[in-house]
Amino acid sequence: MASALVQGMLQAGACKPEDILVINRHPETIKEEALKYGLTLASSTKRLVQQSDTIVLGTKPADSVQLLRDVFKRCAQQPKQLFDASSLLERRVGLVKFHGHRQAAHITLDSYLFHTWDLVHVVAAIAMIGAMIIDFDDRTRMKGYFDAVDEAAWQAATQTFPRMEGKRLFHDVNILGAARTYWMIEEMDGLNTLLNRLPAVIGYRDSANEVGS
């Protein structure tokens, strides 16, 4: 796809080869293409962004599918396995699953062994995964679909609990835009971001060692 775009721009005279900066997660592939068309190789994604007036992302849905498969494979385990996992999200999903299975906890009001931040991480990850799926599976939905859902949920929560303070979950983040960067831009390290850094990325203080009741 990216090669076809480059060919089209050059054939149409939209730009000169030396004015095109390129980068790819597979250096050997992009080096061959750059030599073929006389393009300039960027040293990093950050440098490319800094030096460009217009940015074109050439991606495949398979890239996001692979990221989703990796997340599902790691989180689709039994709670006992997830408790010993290496990432925060896996352990937090394990906690939620464990207490979801303990139906009596909802009746007896027994203390929960997870903190609000654990739920923030799990819910935010679900929203990001949903945005990735919709991005290639149902593009008829508006770009702000998940942001509208987030806002509606916040409005409903504040009406139910008038004294509740804070902001909606993705108050400073465009959900679809963020989800796209995690699978489109390799340097974003999307898998690690979802598994370990997501609460901090969306503006919440992460608390890996904080356990509440």
C-alpha cells in the first residue's frame, strides 16, 4: 500500500523523491524501496514527524489484529495464572475475574482486594481494544464514538452519585486516535503500553503496588 502511494505521488508530480522521508518497522524492506525510488530514510519516527509537513501512514489491518491477538492470549487465562503474570494488566484482569467468580462477595459486601486504579486500567484497555476493532471492522461509526460513550457514562455516573468528583476516564485523550498509534507506530510499543502504562498515558496516577479494599 505504501509503495503504491509513493508511486502515485511521484507519477503525478505531487512531490520530488528527495522530499519524501520514509520509515518502516522492517528496515531492510524500506531501504530497498528508498533506493528504488530515491527516497530519504528517516532515522526515527520522531525525526520524521519533526521534519515533515504532511504525514501518511501506510498500515494493514493485520497489524492491529496481531496486537489484539497478543493481548487476548495473555489475558485469556485463569485468575491463578494471571496473578503471577509479568504485566500489570494481566494481574488486574486476574483480580477482576477472581472477584467476578466470587458471586457471594456482591451479597456479603466482603472487601475487594483491588483498587480503583485496577479497574481504571482494565476498563481503559477494553475501550482501546474496542476502538481498534471498530477502526477496521465498522468504519461507518463516527470518529468520536467511544469518546461519546465515555462522556455519556460519566454524565450518568455523576447524576447517580452527585457528590462524585473527578473527570471522565479519557478526559484528555481521543480514544480512536490513541488506539491507532498503538498498532500503527512501532515506537509507541503498543503492547507494552496497553499492558503496563495505559493508566499513566491517559492521565491517571498508576499504582502498581497499591492495593485497596
